[in-house]
Amino acid sequence: MKVDMLGLQAFLAVAEHGSFHAGADSLHITSTALTRRLQNLEAVLGVQLVERTTRSLALTVIGQNFLPQARRLLADISSAMLGIREAGQASRGNVTLACVPTVGVQFLPAVIQAYSALFPGNRIKILDHSSAGVAGAILQREAEFGISIAESYEPELERIPLLEDRFVLACRDDHPLARRRSIAWSQLEGHALIVPGPGSSNRPLLDAALAPSGLNLPFVYEVQRSSTAVGLVAQGVGAAVVPRLSVQAGTYPRIVLIALAQPTVRRSFALLSRKGAVLSPAAQALYRLILSMAKPARGRRAQAG
């Protein structure tokens, strides 16, 4: 049953002031408008709440019994609405976002720390997915927004460029190529190379970037995740083609990164959301913070490149 706020207000005004005229004045409406609101409430409930005559006004037995309930109901609704308003103004609440693992490890930690300092009572749920999984989580409303590789997505998604990441060669400090500052893709032939497999979102990007130059990825090992490739490199299995962001500073002291050139291949990340979506206040605050913190990061990437 639909809650009739106006009818409840009219009933309480009449009950508390003892007349239609005084009740109407308290609500700043006419007596006719108040009478109509009360009649609508009685019609919805199917009972008479007020006995009216030309000379007197009194609550019916049902009206007397309903009065304390009406007061509680109106107070609860008012309290709930005030809570929503305050939460919106203070950006309070919980947020769910989806992201690819690399961003979750390298970019998001600093963002989350800054967000938690601003909104210590908010909770963040992170869904780490592949690129397709991020898009799916947003479209299915499992996440309010997400960060993923900037590919062609469904038209229902809006994209805002966020970060750029360059592909590099990761090898151990005792590898024959370890002293090189840069190396051409064509010079990788003959080395035990670890590359993204067909199931990785990085592989089609690399194939498309190298195809115009007639280059193919020479490989001995294929893996689906960059973290696996980095782990193999750390154990001396070979050198790996990985995004720069996939190697956390200080995690593997013996791993060195070498710029890959001719051509330079980059991947871009985008902030994704459903077109026309209205983010919760808490999500809006996180969304804006991500954009603001990505600007200096994007600048550093450009200088490093």
C-alpha cells in the first residue's frame, strides 16, 4: 500500500489542533485542501478517522487507535529522509567498483588511502576482474563504476581516459640484456621469452600494434597473467614482455625493466560507468578522487615515456 504522506500530515494536524481551520493553518494550506487530503487518506484506508459535524470534531475509535501509529510512521519517514539527505551531503555510504588487477595493485592503494582519510566511515568493495569482467559487472549493476583497459565497449558504457602504461621487457639482473636501456622488438629473437597468452587482454593489443611492422611475438612461454610472468622472471626462467605497472617497485629487487621500442606500445586505462547512471554520493566522491589523482600519474607516465 502506498504511504500517503500528505494524508498523514492532515490527520495529525486535525487531531493535534482540534479543528480543520487550525490544522490547515499549521500546514500553511487552506481548510479545503486539508479536508481533501484527509478524505483521500480515509478512502485509501477504507475507514473513517474523524467524526465531523457543523459544531464539533472528534476522532473515531479507529482514529484514536491509529493516532500514535501515525505519529511514529511520520517520524520514521522524516528521520529516514533526513538521513538520506545528510548522507548525500556528507558523501557517506558504501561503494563497489570493479577494476583490472594491475590497477588494483598499483594505482588504487593510494586512492583508497586518500579516500579513507576523507570518509573514514565508508566501506569500499573491489571486484578484481578481467577487462570483460569489469564491463560486465558495471552493466549488471554489480559495481557502480570501474577501471579497465580502454578497449571498444558496449555503447551503454561511458569512458573517460585515465592512465597510460607502456610495455617493457622485464629480466633479471644477470640476463644478457639486463644492461640495455632499450631494445627493439625485432631483437628479442633467440631469447627465452615469456609473453601474454591468447586469453590475456594484452595479447590482442600487442598483436595489433606489431602487425603493421610485420613483427610477431617470438616466445618460449605463454602465460595469462602478468604476475605469473614476473614471478617466472624472478626465478630466472627468462625475460618477459609485460606492462610497466605489473612490476611493483621494490617487490623483486633483481628485476630490471628495459624499454621496448620500434614500435613503442602502450595500453590505456579508462574509467567506466553506465551512460546516464546516477552514482551514489559516496561513489561520486571516489569517482572524482580517482580522476584527480590520475592526472599527476598520467603526467609522470608521459615524462617517463
